Amino acid sequence: VSYQQLQVSGGFPPLSITVSGSPLPVGLTLDRETGMFRGSPMTTGNLYTTVIIRDSYAPAPELTSVHISIQVGPAPFSIAQSLPSKLVLNRPFSGKIIALGGIPPYSFGMTSGSLPPGLIPIDGSTGQISGTPTTAGYYSFTVSATDSSSPPLSSNGNFGFTVTTPLGRNDSIGTATPIDNGDFFASISPYIDPADTAPLPADTDYYKLTSISGATVHLATGTGQAVGIPRLDTVLEVFDANGTRLATCNQPGNTSTNFTSACIDDDIPDPPSTDSALDLKVPGSPSTPTTFFVHVLDWRGDARPDMMYSLSVIGVVDPLKITSTSLTPAARGLAYSQQLNSANGTGPINWSLSSGTLPPGIALSSSGLLTGTATTDGTYPFATQASDSSTPPQVVTASEQIQVVDPIKIVSSPTLPAACINQPYNFAMQSSGGVQPFFWGFISNHWMGINLDSSTGVFSGTSPVTGTFTGKVILSDATGYPFTQNISLTVNQCP
């Protein structure tokens, strides 16, 4: 790195600058023309030397000299954030703790925390961490590094790994990545063009989109035209679910409304470009959801596997869908009300029952409201149908079910078993009916050192005082109808 420059005035240029006496520290050099010290000194200590400056005056050049003192100390010592924050489950990993500054060699050790199972402990001399993580989760740890200074310098670094399940490849229709409108970024490796022999398998990306038939969707790839580096030559295709290329597209520059071209494009012609674009008329019966697949690949062969491209999607019309597919359980004999919900429809939504049976006592209105009072326990599966106000209307169905149970109830005696002062107490409240999850609550104006566990319904603790204490226990479940019981507990002075 740049260290310092001598400032010289007067004389007849050009100048010649040399060192006399003690040499400069190893790794540090002096530019003989500019007087700039450069480099990275490799040894510490104090250096005293003489610099001689000679100009070019003829016939007798002028000379001057200056005594220089250079003190080289250890660079600040630290640990770099050299490890990734995410690891892939069951995929090999190799990383390294990097120490900066100080004097090598360094030594490393983990002072707290833990590595993900499957990783080999840190190598004390190299800082290497490797292995195959076998358990998903978050793992944090602290690493200490020590250099070879006298006395040695040390530094700590905090690290964390999140081990996640791999996303998997999207190189087929069956593994396509679901997307919607927006810009998406990825990388692909090349095919061989021209193919001197059968091309080797190369990376290829598929994306899954769903839109309303009749919508016009604009698709375009971007490959960094202005960057000035080797670029992908993207090819863009559109397929149906059977892998058949669609033929309802317009090529770049075609503004007609015919949409009769094959859905494949290599290069945008005007101006010449390695990017690709298509305008797709989504096929299918009017106003029905249609799924199609966008395929992106490279065909020129000058791309590396790490070269990025973008895929831009504009114009997807999200189809009508039912979003309320997990209905609240019903408590028999108590009023029930649940609103069905949808998204992306046009105008008012009309609801109906398309199959199955609702619980006796509950009815579905055309606005999607389930109301009534269930009369019979059991699980009732059925399917709802929603249609919007478009022409023709979009129609979708969804499988639902309602579970009818006895209302939640506390069956324990309101007078709890007595407790003894300063002795551990434990009593489990009992209930019947209801649907998990249960939540127990306790309200009292007198704290006695004995508390109620909200998930198990167990009273436990130790009371430091005697007396009879009262309170209110509230038990709620998934039906939304809580049950309340007033209780009393006496704490005695036991032998």
C-alpha cells in the first residue's frame, strides 16, 4: 500500500532518488523518480536511513540528502467475516477463518457455541472448517485467533450458520420454479454451439406461471449488454404442461394482435442483441386459469456457470382462488360463523356447495358465510365453489371440512386439593370436549406462589403463606368458545 512520498522542491528535473546506508524494510520500495514509498513491510522495528536526491543540471548536478526514520509496527489484528451465513443440508462445505494483520503464522480455536453436526472442528493452524452439515437449524459460535507477535495479539470473531434444505434444480417442467409478475435473476451454464459432437447436458431453467387465458404476457431476458464481458446468448421458449411448445406468441417488434408465431426467440433483432423476448397470448377457454412454463437456456457457448441473467414477466393476471381452506372447528350447540375468502376475482363472488355435506345445522350463503348451530358431532368434508363476475365467469373449487365437537369444559372440582405452606404443590386440571390447541389462564387478586401452566393446565409451585385463595380459571380451544370456572385453594400449616 502507499506509505508516504518525499516532497522535493527546486533543482532541475528529472530527479534521481536513491537510498544510502541501511536498506529499507523487506517489502518496502522507493520509487527513484517520484520519491514514493510503496509496498507492505514484512518486518517490524525502527529503521534509520539516508535518502540522496540528485537533479539533472549539467555540467554539475546538484545533490541534497535527508535522514529518514521509519517505524514499522504490527498491523491491527482482526478476524474477517470470511464464512457464508447459509449452508445447504447434506451438501459438502469447505470454508476458512481468515485472520488479518498481526504477524503470521496464526493459530485458531473455537471458544464458544457449536458447529452444525457433520462439520469437522476448526483446524487450529489453518482455520479450515469442512464437512457435510446433517441437521437443519441455526448454529452460532465464536472463534479466537492468535498471531506470532511478542507478546502475541489475539482477536475474536462471531459467526453463524443457517443450515437450510436445498432448493433443488429447476431444469425440467416437473421441477419448475413458480413465479409471477416481476424481475427474477439466475445463472445458467452453456450448451455448445455449433455442436461438433453431441452436446453435453447443460444447465437450463424452467419457470411455472399461471394466468387467465386471453391475457397478454410479456417475457424478456436481460444479459448485461453494457457490461462489456462475455454474455449469455439466451433462448426463450414457452411450453404447456405436456412439454409442447405453444404457438400463441408474437416475436419482438410484432405489434399485431394475431399471436400465431411459435413461442421461441433467440435474439432480439433490432437493435441486434443476445437478449430474447416474446409476447404470449395465454391460451385456453376464456377466463379460465392456465398454467404455462417459460424455458431459458444459453446456446452460444461463451457463458460460464456463474453468469447471470434476468427474466422479466409483465402482464400475468392472477386467477381467482379460494384462500380460506382451513376452517374453524364448531362447538356442538353453540353458534358458528365463518366467512369464506377468495382472491383475484372480478366483481362480487358467488359461493355454493359443489360436493359433500355441511354439518347439520350449518348453512352456506351465496356471499360465502357459513352460519348456524351444529347439532351432531363428527368431521364433515365438503367442497366449496366460487365464481366471479367476469364474462364468462371464473369458477374454482376447494376442499374444506368442519369438525364438530362437544364444547370445551372444565370437569375438575372448583375446590382444589389443599396445599401445605412451603411445600411443593402439583395438581392437573381436567377438561372434556374441545379441539386442541388448549390454552389455560388464571386470574386472581391474591398471589400465593402457586401458578397455572398455560399449556398443560397444571397448578404448581410453593406457597409461602397460609389461607384460602380464590380465582378464575379460563380454558379456551380452537372453537373460540372459552369455559370459565371459579376455583378456591386452601394452603394449610401442615406438620
